Amino acid sequence: MGHGNEIPSSGGRDSCPANQPGEFDPSEICDNNIRLRLLKDMTASAGWKMALYENRTLASAITAAVSGMLVGYPFDSLKTRMQTHHYPSLLACARRSIAEEGVRGLYRGLVPPLLTASAAKSLSFSVFEQIKLWLRNHDPYINGGSKLGMPNFQRTTVGSVALTAAVSGSISGAVIAALCCPLELVKVQMQLANLMAKGTNGVTNASRTTGQTTLLGENSLTTKAHIRNQRPAPPRWTGSNFSVLREIVRQRGAFGMYYGLHLHIVRDASGTAIYFASYETVKETLRRLTGSDTTGALTHMLAGGTCGVVSWLLIFPIDLVKSTMQSQVLKPKNVQKYASSWHCLRDIYARLGMSGLYRGVSVSLIRAFPIHGLNFVVYEWARAAICRITSRPE
């Protein structure tokens, strides 16, 4: 009687019987489990965000390195070819290389720098940033050194910004050169494998179809099919990057992997100093001219492009001698053209003058502005994006 309107309990797992005061409430377990899961999710999210923020320089540099390498590697390949073999122009070099090897040939040796460029660039930027911070914290200027005419690393003026970047960049460049010399050496061999197979200075072997020797220049009438017919096979050791490295070790021992290291260190230490100093100088100058506290993509593109052009103009002769010396690492000593880097430099200058030391510079300058501009646009964008994602200051 009087129970007709009651809803019977299903007795199922979802039912929550009314509990009397002081009794245990099962719903509290559900609430606590939800709170624990939310807490774990928040902790995990905070953990990876903190890790991402603390490694923002690494992540940004890797992103910039990969994008820049994929776009700029064909130009680097053409530059190496023009430095070590004679071509009448950049266009002639590009036409001939593509006709003989296809576009794929311009990407020969890409794998080592692609895999290591991210590591090298991230390490370069990390060392650069750490040295910059160390110089600022140990600056004699803050301890009365300004009275003695000591350098200022506080980045309060454009001059101090340039000085800090130059010192930090030179140390960073030397470190990277010492680590990456073997990879650079392999890259040069892979880029020049087909040219070295032919003999000397861009003269092909006798034509297999006509029996005549043909010079391939800008005005050559040789067809692509004819070129393919007379293409000599590259050395067997150019089959892979590892086989090149193995051949170097076989012929010259383990220290052979560091053939040309002194030139590599000189080039990268001076080049990286100029590179970062010019970038930060232009960036800081433009920031001050606009009266802004921040800089945008256009500023990064202009500063990055400028630093790429300036650094290549100043270090190109060193790079030319380095590539020329490294190109003969697998030649027998009795047929090597140059006994030393100084011998190489003097010979090129004596035969070709100052213009000879800048042979192939056109391709470097053509690629320098857009590629290095892109590098810094991507780097600064990635760095700012990480700060936004993690809700932390730049």
C-alpha cells in the first residue's frame, strides 16, 4: 500500500543508493579517480611543455636546418663542382650536371648532411646561445671593466651585440668543424664522384658513338642521349656514403677522415663569427630603427639573407681551397696536384688572380640570401611558436 509510485532500484552498477549520514558514498571513488586522471594529464602536459620550452633552441634549429638543407643542397652541389672543375658559367654547370646525372645527381651525398645538419645546427645554435649567456654573466664590464676599456658583452649597444655574437659564433664554429669534418669530406667526394671519374677539368672521355672527343660547354651541341652514352662509370667506392668513408680509412687510415681539418676549422670559426655577428647586428639595428621591442619575419629574412651573403663573400677563398684540397684525398700522392693548402692558394692566385679565388661564388651568393633568410625566419618562427604553446616568455 502506498508504494505504487516508487521506482524500483535496478540493483545495477550505475545505481547509487541513498546513503545515510556517516555512511560511505561510492560516488566519491569516481570523483577521486577523475581528479587523479586530470591531475596526471595536467602533470604530463606540463612536463612535455617544460621539456619543449627548455629545448626550444634545439627544436627550432632542427626545423630550420632540415628545411634549409632540402632547398639549398642542389646549389651547394653546383658550388662544389664549379670550385673544383672549370665551367664557363653557373648555367653551363647546371645544364651539364642535370643532362649527365639528372636532377637526382644534384642531391648526391645529401643523406649525411641531412641527418647531421639538424644535429650540427642545433648544437651550433645551442653553443652560441650558451657562450652568449656565459659572456654576459662573466663580463668584466659589470665589475668596473669599462674604466679599463674592457669589452662590453651586455648587449646594450649595437657594437656590444656584434662583439658578443662574433665571439660566441667563432667558438661555436670551431666546435662544429671539429665534429663534422669527416662528413664534409664524404660529401665532397660524393658530389664530385662522376666528375673525378672522367679525368680532368670537365673534359669527357672519347665518345662511344662517334669516336670523337667532345668538350661540353655552354654552347655544346651534344644531345642528352649522346651525353648519356659517353658517361663514364663512377668509382665503385661511390656507391654509398659509408663506402666512401671506408675507402678513405682504407687508403689514409683513421686520421684520413680529418683531411683538411685545419681549413675546416678556419672556415667555420671565422665564417660563423661573421654569420652570427652580421645577423644580430642587422636585426638589432632594424629593431632600433622601427622603435619596436620585437622583430618580425621581414626583419629576420633581411638579417638572415644579409648575414649569408656577407659571410660567404669573406670566407669563400678559404672554402674554395678546402674543397680543392679535400677533392684529392683519394688520389695517389704522386698524382695529387697540391702538396699543401698554401701551395693550392698560391697556384690558383698565380694562374687566375683574385677572380680565381672566387670561382663558383655566384651560386653561393644566389642561394645565400633566400636560404639563410629562410633559415632564420623558420628558426625565429619555431622559437616563438614554442613559447606560445608553452605559455612562457621568449
